[in-house]
Amino acid sequence: MGNSGPAFYFQTDNTAPRGRIIAVDTRTPSPRRGARSSRRRPTSFEGSQIVHNTFVIRYLHDAFSQLRLFALDGKPAGTVPLPTLGSIVQVTGEPNDTEMFYAFTSFLYPTTIFRHDFTSGKSSVFKAPEIAFDPAKYETVQVFYHSKDGTRIPLFLLLLDYRARGPDHPEPLRGFGPAGK
């Protein structure tokens, strides 16, 4: 991933199947623990890098991406709010940059590039496809279904925003996937 002086950082799944970051000090080479994915939650590392001297870690949590920030000593430093449930495709930036860029896509957003400013802590659209669609009129809701064997399965519902939908406007329901299995 990178280094800060003699401390080199590596992403690994050694003894942490969902992923973690270790630091190795080249003066006393013994891995020490850094940011780690929780073993109690269904969260896994998708990728990590150092931007703004901060670990930027893409997590996969219940079938959607999260961007979390950690100091180089492994202490949590917040999250980067995303526009809705979706996937982070890529994160770019350098260790000393004050900004990073990330590609986000979802049921409501075609792949859109966002710029995150570490100084203000805010993200804004940097580049988006020009299409005649307003995602603000819709919302993505996640629910869970338990299969016959008890496996918890995440489902995403795309709905008209409740303020636009109202009680007198039923929601059309469409399904995809195997039925009755």
C-alpha cells in the first residue's frame, strides 16, 4: 500500500479472512495490527490505499460498498457518505493529496466520479454522464429475506421517494431471479 518513513503498510487476509492492514517497521520487522474488518459483521475489504496520509478502505457490507477512513495508527477517522446504496468502483489519490476521487455506481446512478475534499470532509460530483433522469425522485431501500436454510439474503428495492409516492400511489413491483426454489 505504501509507507510512512520506516513503517510499511500491507493489506492482507492472513489470520483475518475479511481483511486487515498491517504495519511493518523496517527497523524492527514484526507486523503490528492496523485497521481491521470486524469479524462480527458481514463486512469485507474490497480495497485500500493511503490518501491524505489516511487509510481509505473500501468495504463490502451486506452487498453494498462503504468508504471508511482510518488514521495510520489504525484509529477510526470517519466515513465518506455515499449518495445511496451502491458500489465504489475505484478510488484514486496520493498519500499527500488533500483530495481523492472515487467512481460510484448504483441502481440510480450510472458510474459517476466524485471528488472528496479531506479539508472540508465533503464530496461533490466531479464528472457524471448527462442523462435525462433525476435520481433524487427515487430511493434505494435494503431489506433482508431468509431462505429455507436460514441464509440471510439482502434485497434492494427501488422506490419512488415517499414524498413523491404518497399513500394513494401504489408502487409497481418487479422481480428477477429464481422463483420457488
